[in-house]
Amino acid sequence: MADTSLDRAPTVIVDQVDIVYRVHGTGAGRGTATAALNRIIGGRKKTEARAGVRKVHAVKKVSFTAYKGEAIGLIGTNGSGKSTLLKAVAGLLPVERGRIFTHGQPSLLGVNAAMMNDLTGERNVRLGGLAMGMSREQVQERYDDIVDFSGINEKGDFITLPMRTYSSGMAARLRFSIAAAKDHDVLLIDEALATGDRSFQKRSEARIRELRKHAGTVFLVSHNNKSIRDTCDRVLWLERGELRMDGPTGDVLKEYERFTGGGKD
């Protein structure tokens, strides 16, 4: 297990957490309004028995404690529960069993800085900053830095265009830039560093290191082991919903790459 000094303040405690998805069957009449009304009236248990609801146990009895100043990578093959666990820590998914405690407000990248396609990038920057709790003055003060950091204006004045005209990569870079403009108690990042060229990835990695100094804890979900190595000092390895290993980055990645035959899913 990772070394956890008692003089560091815990920011996230995950205690024996189970997360279960319920997947409804696709039998006759499932898509009709009458069927939907029957499901609502009948209640969960009766509906599950009648409709053949399948339970998917996405996260199984996961426990760990994160501390202030840590950057923690979450790795695992596709479907291992990484993004699900991140959403639960952010408070966006309920847990079936167990408990999650957080110090301050967790911020999930791309959710707190939500994008509205019909508004310009400029308007999204301002609204996204306000949504994260920044004052209008703080947003105005950091606006130029956010746009410059994202790099979306390098080939034109894209910040004045509607978000629907952006590529997925441009939108992802702007989301990261908005989220990274504010210090966070707990910052949760899902595959953000896989977006953009190497120059943007380096800027992102440097900003995460800054966030660690001034804020609480950073969690990074990524399939890019190099980004994990460059950014994180601790790694949680999830496999089939279970916490397989928790420890220093080098040790965990060594075992993970042995398991995957090189670390690529």
C-alpha cells in the first residue's frame, strides 16, 4: 500500500464502496409510454422482477484514502470501473454500499465546466468559471490566461465562434483550461491529457503539478501510462471493479504492464 503520513490531511476517503448499475431488458413494449408508466407505478423491485433487470456490479468493495498534495492515477483495462469510481467521488453517482467522504467540493473535469453548444467559447469560459464558484472579477482576471492556455485561438479567432463549430479536441482543451484556472480541493480528470498535441499535454501536466501545490488532490484517469508517470506519484489499479493494487507509480505500472503485455488496452 502507498505510504500515508499521519501529518497529511485526508481529502477523500472511500470506504468499502460498491456501485451497481441496473440495465433494463429490451423485451416487447419496453419503449412504450404505457410500459414506462407501469415501471414507475410498480416500483423498483417489482419492475426488476417483471422486466428482467440486469445488475452490473461496476465497483466492488473499494477502499482507499487520498491525502492533500497527492496526484493519483487510476488505471485499468476498459470497463474496470475507473470512470464510474471518479463520478461517485464527484457525487454524480450513488453508491450501493459503503461510504465516500470528501473534504471540500470535488470537481470533475468537463462537468463543472459544462459546455453549451449554441454559445460562443467566450461565453462558455465566463459561465464555466462562474459555475465552478469563481466571482465575475476572478473570471475576468483569468480570462486571457484560460484562452491562451487552451490554444484554441492559435489558428483563428475561434473563441468568438459557437461551441458547435469546435472539434472534440478543441472543446476538451477548453474544458481543461477552464477547470485548471481555479484551485480545487479535489480535481478529478478523466482522460483529459490524451487530448491535443504534445505541447498542450506538457502544459496540462505542468498545471496539474501547480494544482497539487496550491490545492488538495488530483485524480487522473488515463490509458496513457507516460502521462501517469509524468504526473502522478501514486496509482490505483482497478480491474473488474476491484482495487487490485495501490502504491507508488513505478511499482503499480510495472505490474500493470506485465498484466497487459505492455500497458496498451
